[in-house]
Amino acid sequence: MVIASLRSAALTLAKRSTERDRAEAALRESEQRFRDVAEVGGDWIWESDADYRFTLFAGDSLADTASAGITPATTLGVTRWQLAGADPEADIHWQQHKADLDAHRPFRGFQYFIVAPSAERLYFSVSGKPVFNESGTFRGYRGTAANVTHTVEALQRAERAEARLRDAVDSISEGFVIYDDEDRFVMCNESYRGLYPQSADYMALGVRFEDILREYLGLGGRADEWLAKRMREHRELAGTVEQKLSDGRWVLISERRMRDGGTAGLRIDITAFKSVQAELRASREHLARAQRVAAIGSFELDLRTREIEWSDETYRIFGVSRAIGPLNQNALEGMIIPEDRERLSHQIAAIVDGRSQPVMEYRIRRPDGCIRILYREMELMRDGSGQPHKLIGGGQRRNRAA
């Protein structure tokens, strides 16, 4: 009976031993699996106690921080905020994190940085979940961490580059705008917004150019017709376009296709230029009327190109129109009576040499066969270096026919 009991006990012990060996083997396998994952993973694994002090770091990627002086030996026994040199009572970023920990909430993607002994700034992204024992008592946290320094630095470089681009764009005095390959708004500077205050609030990322244009127009009167024309110009990028704004200003629109299919546009305020242009046009019209009344024509002779520019009245005096094409000295001499050509050429040469000459008189034959006697006064103009540049003058007919 005793022997049977001993045999039964031995079998039970042997069974328990086998089960224990299996459990220990499974535990070793589980631990090895844990180490393998930690070693080959891009993140490392950490654990902390109930006071949030680190108790474990594992993973080959820890070597990335070792060169900067951050090792498991320097982190074990301290909290995350102590490692970062932060105050969770004063820093709102750490206040929220500490509140999550105190409430035993899981967290994901919490980012912070450490100034390493090497003076490098290292950035980390951590995730964790609370750990409880069988009785529900809080034991600490377990989670993963990743060194995201390269990613953060790349983002910072991109943000700095974008800020520099924004500063450069805003420093442009002209209006500047970019639309993407789907014709949606990307960015513009304040000068551009200032040109179109009615639609400035609609200039937001992703809004279509056509929708912004519709807001600017208000779609009144002939707006639909104008919109179709403007959209065609915008899509075809057919050179520069002058546009009169609703406040009376004028802008010169220049748009170019970018390599990614988007559009870069420039708006130059040409209001002052248009005003001068209008004044010049009015002045020319006034001069043309005065010359027509007085039957006096004016001209300019470029001594380098030999090209001649006539006023409208000069064309009338010679009996020709601007349709005859560009004029030059040879064409002019062809209209002069042959006997007067040499004398006129000598007088022109003398003026160019700086010698004063009396009023020139010469005869021309008009296309209708009429011969007119003209008298002409000339003045020499010199360039910045003092060299003869142009002859300017006026001419008047002395009689109607000879």
C-alpha cells in the first residue's frame, strides 16, 4: 500500500516536473521571442513602475541614441519628464501626459525631446498601456518608443523652407498666386489679395480658380461672357492680358505653366502706366490737331538706323499714308526732286557736323504728281556719350503746287 502511494506520488511529481519544464521552456521561448522582436524592430520596448520610473529598455535600435549619450543605464530609475528636463506641473504639454498616466489611460504617439549629453536634441514618439496584476492593482506601464529625430528634423527643414518661400513671395510687390494641376488655389501673397478684396476671403486652399473668379465678378451684367473669355485665357496661357479692376485700377496678368502642371501667376499694377499712356495719347492727338491746323509736320531721323518717324501731318503733306510701310532716308530721298537731293544731303551732313544751316528748302513730288515746295528746320540730338544720335525737325509746305 505504501509502495503504491509512493509510486503514485512519484508519478505526480514527475508529471509536475514535466509540466514545469514545459512551462519554463515556453517562458524561455516567449522571452526569446520578445527579445527577437525587440532587437529587429525599429522601435524599442520599455517598462515603467507604478511611479512611472523606467525599469526596462530593450531593442537594438537603442544603439542609435548611445552615440549621443542616451543609454539604458542613464534612463533606468527616472521618469520620462525627468529625462526630458521638463516640469509636468508647469508645462501644459507634459501636464496632459501626466494626467493620462495618473488616470491609467493608454496613450499613443506622445512626442517629446531630450537634450543629450552630446548637446544633440533627440526626438521620441512613445506609446504605452497600463499594466495591472491579477487583483487589479496598477503596476506601471509597458510600451514602445521610436527615435523620430530624423523625421522631425526633416519636417522642421520643410517648414523653414516653406516659411522662407512664404517670406519671399510676400516680399514681391506684385501680386503672386499659384494654382495646382487641377486649377485649385494653393497660395498667394498679400499683394494679390489686395488687388481682389471682394474675393480675398474665398482664396483658400483647394478652392477652384473659376469659383474665386465668380465671387469677384458677382455674375452681373455681361459677367458670363467675360468669365468665359477669362477662363479661356487662363487655360490657354496665351501671353499677357490687361485687366481693368472694379475699382478702376489696371493690372497686367502673366501666367505660366509649372512642371507639375500647376499655374504660377503674376499681377502687375499698371494703373500709373495706363494713366501716362492715356495722357500721351491725348497729347499726341492734340499735337496732331495743331499740326493739321497749321499744316506743319514733324519728323525724327535716327542717324544710326537711318529710319524716319513722321507725324500724321507729314504723311498728309507728302500725300501718302502709313500703309506704305517703314520709312528711311533712302525712301525720303526718292520723293525729293533729283535736283534738290544733293543740296539737302549736304545740309544734313553739315548739321550732323555741328555747323548751323539756314532753313532748308526742297521740292517733293507727291504720288498724285503734284510738286510741293517744303521748308524744313532741323536740330541735332546727341546721346549720353555726346555722339550724334537723332535729327528732329518740322516741315511746312510753302505752296500747293509748282
